[in-house]
Amino acid sequence: MSYLNRLNPEEIDLLLDHPKGFKNQKADIKILNDYKDDKALSNFVEDKVFRESFESVEVFKQVPLF
């Protein structure tokens, strides 16, 4: 079970809260990968929304330098 030593605290908490967590290494890796994929997707969506709103506001605030 050496893979457990490489887990960070956030991953350990996630596996402790999951009903199938810490059953075996394959299941744990799948749970962590699914979580990372979901987190990456939500970060991408948030970033996209932020950039769209930021760009639309910045267009009106641009002042020519010369």
C-alpha cells in the first residue's frame, strides 16, 4: 500500500468521504481521476465565464495612449 504514502491531505479526505474509498488501489485511482477531471472542468468553465465578463468590461475602459 505504498501509494497511500504519496497521497496529499486533500486526496485522503476525498477518499475517506467516498463510500468506495480505500477499497483497493485501482478504485482509489479512478475516484481521484474522476475528481480531478470534474475539478478541472469546473475551473475551466469558471475561467471562461470570468474571461468573457472581464473582456467585455475592459473594451469600454480602454483609453488611447496617444
